[in-house]
Amino acid sequence: MRAERLKSSIFAPKKLCGGQTVNRFETRTTLILGRWHSLKKKNMKQIIITIILLSSSFLYGQNDDWHITTTDKEAYTGIAMSNGRIGMLTSSEPFKIQHTVLNNVYDVDPVLKISQIVHGMDFGNLEVYIDGEQVTAKNISNWSQTIDMKEAAFTTHFEYKEKAKISCTVYALRNLQYTGYIDVEISAMEDIEVKAIGKITIPEKYQNTQNTYQVLRDVETTMPILQSVAETPFGKHLVATSGTFVWHQINSSREHQRPELTHAIVSKYENTLSFKKEINKGENLEFAWTGAECTTADFSDPKSESERMVIFNLLNARDVLLDGHKALWEELWEGDIIIEGDLESQQDVRLALYHLYAFGRGDSDLSIAPMGLSLQVPYNGHIFWDTELWMFPPLLLLNQDIARSLVNYRSDRLEPAKKRAINYGYKGAMFPWESDDTGEEATPPFALTGPFEHHITADIGIAFWNYYRVTKNKKWLEEKGYPVLKEVADFWVSRVTKNKDGSYSINNVVGANEFAPNVNDNAFTNGAAITALRYASLAAKEMGISPDPKWEEVANNINILKFADGTTKEHSDYNGEIIKQADANLLSFPLNIVNDKEIILKDLQYYEPRLAKEGPAMGKSIFAVLYARQGDADNAFRLFKQSYVPNQQKPFGALSETATANHSYFATGAGGMLQTVLFGFGGLEITDEGIVQKNPILPKQWKSLTIKGVGLDKKTYRIEE
């Protein structure tokens, strides 16, 4: 997949200064040698000029540190264009998106009793007709798509029957978090008539649909608003979506002249608004279709609010809207990772970081699900340990605003966690394995992980103390951090079982290795509990409070089991079975409980061969971090690549959870591979003194690694060969 992806990315047809076209599927070597052959009878000056021109064509191509371009639409996994509130999954079809996902908007199946994040109404689809024929995938040519990670823009380019050149760019506006913006440009190659249809499509499982169109007017302005309102499939929320056209330029001589609009309700699930316009040869039609989607999860009157948002977009200049969007993404990219000498790794790392930024918001107090805002399946949009252990650490280093939202999501749901602990006979707070908007357990009852994967409560406590370590935000610690850490510690004191020898066991749990359910003294669960208890004591002291002495006493005596040769034993009955993902090795990183180099290496060598081939994408990233920290760059880089490359999907390299699935984007895997770069190769470490760098190491495949915008003071760390 990788070779094909790069082939389709680098060699896109580009016009050279002399007018030649470089075919997308020629190799650079073949192209240059061919030009050299054709010039063999000419002088060296001409040869040098030609080589410079060829090089320039690639420099200006859309395959670089910030862009990934493809012409491959045969096996297609889309990219989620998201702003932390809405996510629109791209399609290979012209003017289409696959679906829209709404963050923290859940519906509940009354029969199965399972909550699912909502697939919203789709406002990102258009139909375009040229001279009466619909533009489709079957009648276009020179198709390409580019993800611009720097500006969070997704552009499709193509030609229609030598009549028009067309581009369509999708934005999930960062500055207007409930809205999207579809920017279209049609360049006429001959005289044509264009008909454009903007659509709001309602999923057929929605109830009580209402489709309307109205033209709102004030003294000088008319505001055409298409709107659809419906209830989610099981009636929990009302969803309202509004849309309208925005005209930037009709042609070179008549600007800002709005054509007549026609409304049509195709069905109770499809509401449309259209216009027609004749375009002369050599002229352009530039317009946008913008939509806003609001629900009762966030607004008491989503219907009116979605109208207001569309009116805001309609009556603002395109540059104002898009400049605001780009400015916020520029701020996000102050936290960045720059890899010199390996374009493949650079693109992969940027795509991972793009998705973490796209799925989160610093002003939302919401978390990030394993699939972010790309898919409803396979985890219903629920929040797991994936956030705290895998996504949170890179975000904590590079964007403390989003990191704060992730921890605040948990503190806002402390009360349900306390009630859950009481319900199961424990004290403190017992956070759910799968969390939704309620903060109650959302795991389907048939899954054993819900009642038994208790390490999630420790994972949350660890994330809370790490947030304070980096930010030193005493007010946050007082109001949100310590209350959670205290309840987490109280839970673990009530959860342990005291043994006759004075040690403590944690029995009947599902650990990180979910292939081993209902075991005793799981390595990661025990290690995470130890760490969370110690962090609660540190937090109490930071607050000037005497910590409960039981916290430290239990932490110092929880079992960490070993084999006879000193290798960490995953659980009391473990005997070398295949494991789903890293478990015992997590005691070395991130927990730092096993910190003797000899034991770390022994654990690595023992457990790596036992990792399941079908395991999740982030599994091997822990092994990569640990090898890097032991100074072994070759093994670290090998495992870094193995942690995600097999899981990449055509054509952009989006990650799925496993190599045999095509669900993406798997944000958990993004967090894992980014941790290899930051905490492994970059040598960064979160300590009580803040973020420090210890023993960075550079793979031989890279010339340099630069990590920008680290911590509150936005430090830059650079490692060179």
C-alpha cells in the first residue's frame, strides 16, 4: 500500500514552465532519464535548465510535508474533516461526503439499551449538472484529491468532458464549530449551463422529519435558508440543519449576482435548493454551499440557532470565514513534529497529529473516542482508556487546551462515577469502561470489559496528575484535579484484597490484554493502581492536605508478579499465551515501575513474540518507545513502523485499528505512534519538574527531528544526526 500511495501522490500531472505535462504515474528517474535522452545532442546548459524545471514541478506538486495527494479511488478510505464538534467523512465521489458524525450527541436503542453517537444529517453533498447531465464519477477525468493538513482543507480536482475544470474543497470550520463550508470553482472550457443542487439528507432512521425553505429579509438583505428538522432514531434529541448557497463570483464581468433559487422536497429524507447559471468559455463560477447542524444536546432551540449560523456564514466574506479557520489551525500547529529526510514518516506523523487536533477542542470539555469523529462503529463513539493512555500524552505535550478538555470531561462526570462505585460495593469513584454523555457505564452488557476493566479508573487519575505536572494550574487542581484523584485513590483502597503476607492483590479484572479475562493480579492494572495512589498523595501534599496514609500503604504493597528469571508476569496464571497488546511492558513505560534496564529488555524480548498479529495498532508503539529509551534506534524504528504501517488504508494512509479492518481513523493508534516519536526518539518525559528531555535518539532513516511548541512555554527540541 505504501509504495502505491506514494506513487499516486508524487507523480501528479503538473505543468512545467515549458508547458509539458508530467504524468502522475511516471517515476522521477524514468522521467529525468527520458528528458536527458531527448537532449543528448543539445548543449549542457539546456540539459541543466530541463533538470531544474523537472525538479520545480515536484516542488510545486501537492505531495510534501503538509499535503497528501492521490489519484487512486479503487480502494478508498476517507479522511474525517472535523472541527471537534462535527466530522464529515470524505468520499471519492465528486461533491459527496459519506456521512456526518456529531460529537457527544448520543441516541439510545431502547431494546438493546446501547447508546450510540449520532450520525447527523448530511449537508455536505451537492449535485452538479453541466448541460443537463449530472457530473458523476463515471464521466469525469483527471481526478485527484488532496488533504491539506496545515489548513484542514480537503480538495477534489477533476475535469468534465473537456467542458469544465472543477475543484471542490471541504472545510469543517474551526472558528464556527457547528458549521461546514463546501467551496466550489467551475472553470468553463466552453460555453456551458451549470445547475447546482445543495442538499440536506436525513438518515432514514430519523423520525418526524420536517423540510422547509424560507427567504428571510431585513431592509436590504435577503437570506435564503433551506432547513430540515427531525428527531434522532430513538427520539432522544431534536436535530436541526440549515443550509444555503454563497456566491463569490459568477464570472469575470458580473460579480455577486445571485441566481434564482428553486426549492424541492425530493422525499421526507431529502431537502434541496438549486440554481442554474450559464457560464461562458474562459469564465469561472465560484460559489459555496454552507450548512450548520445543531441539536438539543447543545441548544434549547437548535432550529433557530442553525438558521443564525448559516446567516452568519452567508453575510460574511469568504476570506473572513476561511481566514478565521486557518488562523486557528495555525495556532494548533504551533505544536508540531518536523522530520527531515523521511517524507513518508513526516506525512504519517502529521496525519496522526492532524486527526488528534481535528477530533478535539480546547473549549469543549469533551473527550475523543477511539474512532474520533470519523465513524459511529465499531465503538459507538464511546470514550475509553484510549483517550487517557494513548491520545492524551501527545496532546498534553503539544496542546494543553485540548488536554484540559479531555480531563475536564472526566471531572464533569465524577458524580456518576461515585454512584457507580457504591452500586458495586466500593468507595470513591469507579469510572465506566465505556463512557457517553451521561458518564454512566455505556458498555454493552454482553461485554465483560464493562464490569471488570477497572484500570480505566487508575488511567484517569494518572492523566489528571500529569496534566498538573505540565501546567502547574493550582486552581484547576483545587477545583477539578484533586477531587478526582482523591476519589480514585479511595476506590483502589476499597478494591484491593489483603493477603496473609501483608501484600495486596487486585482480583478478578480484565487488564490491557483483553485476551485474558477475569484474572488476578494483572500487571498493568496493579501498576496503574500503584501509580494513581501515589499521585493522589502527591496531589494532596501539593494542596497542603495530609494524604490518607492508607493510600501509600496500599501502593507500597500491591503485588507485581515475576517469573523465576525476573521477567514481569502478566497475571497470576499467565504462562506464555498470545496477548492482545502490551500489558506487562506498560509497567516500564509509561508507569516507570519497572525501571531496571536488564528487566526492561528481558520483558521486551519475552512479550514481543507473543503479541497477536491481529492486535490493535498502538500495541507495538510501547515496545518502540522502550527500545528507543534503551538506546536501540534500529529496533525502535522497526517497531515504530510496525505499530501503524500494516494498518494504513488506501489512499491517504488513514489508520484502522487492525490490519484486517478498514475502519478509520483510529485515533488511539495515532496517539501510540506519536508517543514513539515524542517519548522515544524525542526523549521527552513528564516529571514532577515538568517536561524534560533525557537521552533522545535519532533513527538512521532521519536527518533530524524537531518537536515544536512543547509545554506552556512552547519549547523547541531538535535532534540531529
